[in-house]
Amino acid sequence: MYLIIVGAGDIGSQLISIATQNSNDVVVIEKDAERAERASMEFDCLVLNNDATILDTLEEAGADRADALISTTDQDATNIMVSLLGQELEIPSLVSVVHNPEHMSIFRQIGVNVIENPQRLIADYLYRAVKRPSIKDYMKVGDKAEVFEITVDSYAPISGLTLSTAADDGLFDEGMLVVAIERDDEVITPRGNTEIKGGDLITVFSEKGATPEVTDIFGHYEDHD
């Protein structure tokens, strides 16, 4: 892909690293001279020390052939302006970091795929690691639903049962779905006759989220407040 990345700060630098390592064509626009120089020395890509809120700069970066424009600056106003220019230049995919949640609707109205303030996401993740220690990884879906990974304790109510038996016993409600099972480095696609065993790493979708009542099923009672 041909990617234009605006900003070479903490977020942008990580993105540039991933994008270049995956053999994408990357052009970086960074207004700060010191950051631009550092990016040009560190990464195998073209770096423009210029203002991305100027149309000519995006055109110089190759907007006419870009597959995506990703704005990562720490200023929502800048990211909005960059996105509007990207829309005007008909760049197929527009992505931006959004720092103030109140600005989310503005970005969405102009057709931007938004990423919530990464610092807030990290803080939420760290808090979740303390409050729900049994959860290995998770992703929010809407306001309440979550997809999460959890290890099955050998004494868990579900341990030794097939998924269909667990459902018949009322352990699963209609809003829960076992998406995948990882066992001995093998990923198993779950079926009704698939038996859950202690030590399995289970990927679960739950409309209620990973509440203590849900994690109890897998033998993790420490998640109660």
C-alpha cells in the first residue's frame, strides 16, 4: 500500500515502523524539523518537513496515488483539517487519532475511521488488568459487549463439559459465544460437541461484557469486587 502518515511523534513513529517493516510505500509529513530529521534517519521512507494542513503538501506527498491518509498528531484540529483535505483529494481511506471524545462525531461525519486517544486506551487496559486479572486480552464492541480471552481453571464449572452441555446446563446465555479455543499451541474451531478442558485459552464474545458472573463460568472468582 501507499500510505501517507502525518506526524512522527510517539504514535506516528510506531506506525511508521510497522508500516515500513511490512513493505508498504510510506511518506511521512512532519512539521517539526527535529522530528522530521529523526524519522528520516530511522526509517526507510520519504519524510517531508512541512505542514500537512496545506493542500500542496499532501499533493507533494503523492495524494493522487495514496491508498490511505493517517493523521497521528496530538491536535484534533490539525487532524480534522488534514482529514478534510484528504477527503477533498479523494484519498480512499482516511484514518485519524482522536484525543477528545467530544470530537468523535465530527470525524465520523466527514468519513474518517477514528482511533480513540491511545493514551486513554492504554490507561483503560492497565486498569482492566488490575480489576479483571483473569482476562488476558479484550476488545470492546459497542457500549457493553466485549470479546475477551480467558484461561479455563481446571475446577471451573465449564471444565470437562462440551459446549452443548454447558448451554443446556444454563452456563451460557444467548448473549455468549465461544469463538475459539487455544490448546497446546493449536487453535480449535469450537463446535457443540467440543469439550472444554482446564488450561484452555478461550476467546469469548459476551453481550454483557466480561462481568464477574461471566468469568465465574471459567473458574475465576477473584474478579468479584
